[in-house]
Amino acid sequence: MTISIVEESSEKRADQHLDLNRISLAKQVKTAMDIYFQDMEGHTPTELYRMVINEVEKPLLESVMKQVRGNQSRAAEMLGLNRSTLRKKLQLHNL
């Protein structure tokens, strides 16, 4: 009986862990930006848009390229980019 309780408990923890991972990307970005501005302690950042795009674009490209097993044509289609734009972005991020 103790075993089933432990199993049930670990299943609940796994479900809770999955729920935490399902926070929307928008909420994650907002939280990260709130923390960033707090850390800036009133200083004004510069080139913030470029910084955020660079931070997001590389892991996006890495994830998509992994998903399509390196097939640039499929990745470009998935991302809504033409292949030459994708290749430039991959080169830019050393991927």
C-alpha cells in the first residue's frame, strides 16, 4: 500500500512539473524582461530589441533544426522563412 502511495505521489509531482513547463512563451518572456529591468536598477538599456531577438532566435533555430534533423528546407518551411534567410541566420549564430 505504501508503494502505491509513493507511485501516486511521484505521478502527481510529474504532473505538476509538466504544468510548470507549460507556461506560455509570452509569459516567460514577460517574466524575464521584468527581471532584466529590475536588475538594471533604473539604468536605461540600449538596443534592447536586438538583444532580445538574439537571445530568442538562436535557441529557436537550434530547436527547429533538431526537430527536422538538420533539413534546412523543412526548417525554413516550418519557420516561414526562405532557405537563404534561414542559412544566413544559421551562419550568424554559428549553427
